[in-house]
Amino acid sequence: MYNAKAYSAASATSQLAPATIPRRDPGEHDVQIEILYCGICHSDLHQVRNEWSGFMPTVYPIVPGHEIVGRITKVGSAVTKFKPGDLAGVGCMVDSDRTCPECKAGLEQYCPNMILTYNAPDKHLGGVTYGGYSESIVVDEHFVLRVPSNLYLAGAAPLLCAGITTYSPLRHWGVTKGKKVGVVGLGGLGHIGVKLAHALGAHVVAFTTSQSKVDDALRLDADEAVVSRDASQMQKHARSFDFILDTVAADHDINAYLRLLRRDGTITLVGAPPKPLDVAAFNLIMGRRSLSGSGIGGIAETQEMLDFCGAHNITADVEVIPIQKVNEAYERLARSDVKYRFCIDMASLRSE
């Protein structure tokens, strides 16, 4: 065991502050990673403030961060996929039981015994796992990803959560050339969804509540941008979409988007509104439409996503900050004051 610098929160009302945390020494199947960048996901904010206490109560102190990019510094004796010096990534999970049907299907994200990167039981050291707001991390090689060296590393970090969260449903529901795809919401998830859907060959329409984001949607490779508050703009697209990716985590009218699906079209939720959405049954029945949900992706699919992003030079649009400004970033994130993702330069932690 060794100690690592980190930033942690001591309670739901505490700010993130410097801390020292224990990390296990690499076992035979482990790799040790020096963390270079860590993205800030909105779920970090939710968990630090214990806003998911009903189904995922926070254990304090908490070290958030599951959008990790770094360089491998040490490998265990049985590691075969990595060597010191390799660029590597770690996403939302660091272990699973590997024996259940989900794991055997390469869908570790749905394993009932999946271990999250932070705030989950730590079978090695006891207590809970600690995430990427830290100078280093030790992870079983099965849950470590290769990061293409051509990508801007700060922009690649959010791909480990936001990238796979949007890529997985696009692939599962067969988004490809000739498909018409909508992306609802142009935030941390939505802006990557637009880029990925475009690279997959689809005709992409971005939906935003803000006229000010229309030009940005087109810059991000949307073919069209619709202001969803404008009924006439929405009506123009009635019954025309093969697939809609809904990234909105706030209350909104899902029926307005169901009516835009053609027969057998699907809308998939990747945002998680705090209250149940009001769904009119006839909007599903009249057109044999489907409403579904999706969560991150398995390890193999996450690697596929990173390779795809490497081939198409896709990264998140990020505002890079030193870790000393993380509390300010959380306040801005709560106000949706970021285009489109914060990413922490972890060199700032090592310099403390």
C-alpha cells in the first residue's frame, strides 16, 4: 500500500479539499497509472452532494472522478496488455464478478456486482473505492483502456464516460449512414453525441432550448439545429426520425420527441431526470415506437469507441482547469456554465 495525493469531500456540504488517500500496490494483474487528466462529470457533483441518496448514498470522504486518462507507471507480473509508458484510460467501473450472463456477454456495466470507480466497496483495502481526482490509481488490467495517442488527452478524458454513454446506444440501435438521428440537449453528453452520430454517417439534428446554441450545434457537425420551444420547427420534423438520443437530465416533454419518430423509431434516454416523465401511451402505440434507456458500455465496446474516436479525431470540447479551481467548477456546472466539459489537469495536484 502507498499514499497518494487527492482532493476529497468530507460531507455533502463540504468543499473538495486536499487529502491523502491509500492506494494498493499493484497485484499480478494490476496496472498503476499516473493520472494526467480527469474529466468532471455531472454525476460527480450529484454524488459529492449526496443527491442520489435514495439509491446510491455517498460514503464520506469521497474522491470523485471516473473520466481518467494517464500513463502507466507499473504493471503486475501477469499483465499482458500493457507496459509502462502506455497511455491508458479508466472509466466508470473498475471491477465486476466476470461470471454472470452480463459479464460473459461483454456487458460488465449491467453486472449486479459491478464495482464503480469511486464510492463502491473496495475489496482490496476495505472501505470504498476512490476515483480520479488523484495523482494515481491502481486498476485490474481488464478494466483499463488504451487511449489513441493522436487524441488531445484533456479532450479524450470525458470519452471514458460521456463518450461511451452516447456511443453505446448509437451502436446498439444501428445508427449508420442513411439514418436520421436527433440529439436532444447540447451539453456534456449531447455535444459528443452529435459528433459521434455524424461520424457514423447519420443525418444529425440537434435539439436545443436555446437559440444561442444553434450556431454551436452546426459547428459540432449537426446537419440541422432545432429550437425545441418553436412548435413550427418541431412540426417540420414530425414522424421522420429513425432514432433520437435524449441526453437531458432535467424535466422535459418527452411526448414532443416521441411524435417525431417514424414507425418503429426509438428514443433512448441517457440523461436521468429527477422526476418520472409523463408518457402518453398513444405516442408509442400509434407508430409502434419504442422508449428505452442505456447506461455506459462494456469494456470491449468502450475500447471500440476510443478506437473510433481516434480514427475520426473526436474529443470532447473541454475547459481545462487546475484542481485548485474544482469547487468553482462545481458551482458553474450546477448553473450549466460550461462548454461543454470541465477537465482537470492533474499536474496541478502534483505541484502542490
